[in-house]
Amino acid sequence: MAFKIKFGTDGWRGKIAEDYTFDNVRRCAQGYANYFNQIGKSGKWIVVGHDMRFHSENFALATAEVLVANGFKVYLTDGPTPTPVIAYAIVNKKAAGGINITASHNPPTDNGFKVRDENGGAIDPEGLKKIESLIPDEMEAVKRVSAKEAEADGRIVRFDPAPAYIENIQKLVDLEPIRQAGFKILVDPMWGNGIGWFPRLLAGGKTEVIEIHNHRNPTFPEMSRPEPIPPNINVGLQTTVDQNADVLIILDGDADRVGIGDEKGNFINQLQVYALLALYLLEVKGQRGPIVKTLSTTSMLEKLGKLYNIPVHETGVGFKYVAPKMMETNAMIGGEESGGYAFANHVPERDGILAGLFMLDMMVKLKSKPSELLALLFSKIGAHYYDRIDREFSGNRSDREAKIVNANPPTIGGLKVTGLNTMDGFKFGLEDGGWLLIRFSGTEPIMRVYCETTHADRVQPILQDGLRIAGLV
């Protein structure tokens, strides 16, 4: 019996050579083609891109062969390309959708098959289920043509998506003041698709950009995975201090997520970065519009919403929920706990490059170091503290879910429990306005335990109580 391919929050991810094989990638591409033919997109152009993981360019070419055999035409990126650049290319080329061969922040053993719609954003949950259901069980149902033949007759066209993306970026942020600010910027692209982008965008002025981990290495040395959180970023944080840099910008493997380190080598966590980006748009840019957030990210956004009188919409975890909500509400910004943020007048897709540029622009406009920006944020809405623990689990998921529901704790970390939200996982509200969230990863056999609180000394007690409630200790 054929391996059953299950889609998670963005598409499918698997272990290279174990389940992520050329045949299974071709089956996924056939499912995508079947779905797009069903919804009236027959014969349209599809953008296909890839990251720097093992064999990604060849998996992308195999995907293109299947799409062409099903009557589509393919714009194939001419090299490893950041996810937001691929997303913008879909819109710029007026394509029907896109496929991106990437496992984003997963370990080096993995690769992925990420699907996008005509807006460059995540396909909604119903669409993902439909694609999954249309993936054939057997290779006999997969159509395929020769890539060489398809390129010769123009059904596969290689292209450079960078110029169009850069043109739009320059409409959203004035790069010249950043170039002339005289900053020393350290960039860690985590051996991935973000390599070379900040030096390219900010060259020609007084600002110096230094990159580390800036060549292709699919084993991701000095980190367990290209995810912009500790401990993967510890080398970058130490290098920031060693180089006396003003800021550290970290991009994950496909450059759709960003992490920030301050001038002292301290990590500014992804919840704080989201609140800072929202504050930048509201205070520095003077924008007004809805904020879309997943339930796993910061309650600081609700406080900013009240302060600036704008609506804040909460969704389940994943851009398959965030992107459609952004489109529905014409949101100013959308984001999630993992460090992915999307912006108006762009594409409803996470963009680590643009988010990093906005942080640099905020430093320029407010004449402040990153630590001072965080102090400014806290002066407006109070200090917030966050952490997360990921643990592998085995056994029956439904049994674990029942255990969490039945726990009914009166307090967590010494704080009174005020409610339980089961929209996506199990989110316990706490008396200080903080929360504990327990949820299962959509892509790996992992349970995540997260919390946010206004009490710095309660973070670890809350997390330890969360591990006990989840049956992980």
C-alpha cells in the first residue's frame, strides 16, 4: 500500500529518502494539479521555487515536470529563493498559485512541499484537505514529461524573481536612511535562502553588513535546525558582542521568519518582535488597520489594539488561518509565534527580509538601539515574558488530549486559571492576562508548551506545570 501523505499547516514535510522521495513529491504535485484543474485553473502558470536543502532544486524540477504534464505552465526560479520572494512572484506574474520545495525551519533530515494560492498566501484548511485527498495512491496515476523537453518548448521558463520583489520592497521602506545610518549589522541567514539579501539591499552607504553562516550547507552546522530561536542563534548572539554590532538579524532556512538580537547580544523573542513591528507601523508609519494574530502569540497586541483603537483578530496556529483572515479584514499586519510576520501592500505571506528592514528603519527613525526600542514598548504596555518548550511524544494523541481537558487546574505557576480556549490546542488564561498553551505540532511528533506572563519569575513555573498537565514529565 502506498505511503499516505498528510498535509500540515503549509503542505507536507517528511524525512528525505525515508518518506520524502522523488515519487512521493511527484504524487504531491499530481494532487496539486488535480485540485487546480478542479477549481478552474487549467492551463494557467504556476510558480515553482526551492530552498538550499539537499536535492531541493531537483525536487523542484520533478514537481515542474508533473505540472506541465497536467497542462500547466511553470515559472521555475533560477536558484534558491526566499519564500516571500516566491510568494511575491506569484502575484507579479499573475500566476494561479505556487509550490515551494522547502522544510523551512525543520531539521536537516527533512524537506517539504509548501503550497500557495494566487495571492501568494497559504491555501486555506479546506483547500489543503482537498489537495491531500486528490493525491494518488499509485505512481501509475502520476503524469510526467521531460523537463528538458518542456524547457525547450517554453512550458517551463526559468526566471529571476528578485528584481520585482526588490522594487516592491522599496515602496514599503526607504532603504537610503538605513544605508547611511552607519550601523554595523550582523546577519545570520542560517545557511539558507536569505544569504546575500541584506548586503545586496543595503550596499553603497555608511552601514556595514556582516554575514555568518552564509553559504550552502544542508547539515546546518552550529545549530540543530535553521529556526531563529535559542539555542540555534547562540553563535550569532555571541558574534554580535564580539563584532560590537548594533543589531543581529536572523533569517530561518527559507527566510520567511526573522529573529532579532540586541546590541548586547540578548535575544528579543518573537512575541516581543511582533509587538515592536506593530508599534512601528502604528507609531512610526502612522498606519491604522486590523491586526491578525494566532492564539499562540502575544497578548501585547490586544493592549496595542486598545491603545490605538484598532481591532485585533485571533486565529488558529498557522498561516493557513492567518493569510485568509488578513485578506478578509484588509489587515495591517498578521503574524504568529514562530517569528513569521506579513504586511499590508505586500503579500499575505511571512517575510523575514521585510520584517528585518522594518526593524532597522525603526532604529533609524527613533534613533534607538534594539534594547531601547524594547524599553519603549514596555513603557507603553508593560513588560511581558515568554518561553516555550518542545517535547517529542509517543502514544495515543487522543488520550493525551483527554488528560489535558480533564486536568482542570485551579492555578498554573501560582496564578489563577481564568478560562480554557480550545480553538487550536489548549490555552489556559491566567489572572495576569497571560496564558499557557499546550498544542501538538502540525508537522512533527512534538508537543509544544508555551507561555506568556507579566511576571518574569513565573515563566518557568508555568511551563513546568504545563509539562505536568500534558503528561510530559
